[in-house]
Amino acid sequence: MRARQPDSSGYAVNKGVRLYYEVAGDRPETDYGIDSLVGDAIAVLDDLGVERCGLVTVSSGAHRAHARPRRTTSEIAGAG
């Protein structure tokens, strides 16, 4: 089950590798930096009523995961 269908999708090619992507929603008019990304994660966890969690990330998500514990350490059981 999906939360919502993408507005658009397609493939991009980088060094001969086809990369699939989906676009959902509009990009904010303002800078969408680390604080905005962390704020989104906090909003989803709060909405779900999650009091404590562990974060697992891959690739570029790692620096975002480590930014959250610096801001709200009481809610994170671990991050890696």
C-alpha cells in the first residue's frame, strides 16, 4: 500500500545506469536544508505518537539522521 501515488515518475541515466525516480508534492519555495528535513522527520514521528525510536540510514541520509539526535536527544535510542 502506498500513502499516495506520485505526481510524475521516470528514468534518468547516469554513466549508463538507469535510475528510477518519483516526484510527489511540490518543492518548497524556500531553502530545503537540513533543518527542514529534520523538522519533517520530527513532525512524522510526533504525528505517529512515537516517543522513542532508532534511526537507520543509508548513503546521504546518514548526515540527516545524525542531525536529529543533536536536536532532540531524549527521543532517539540510537542512530547509525
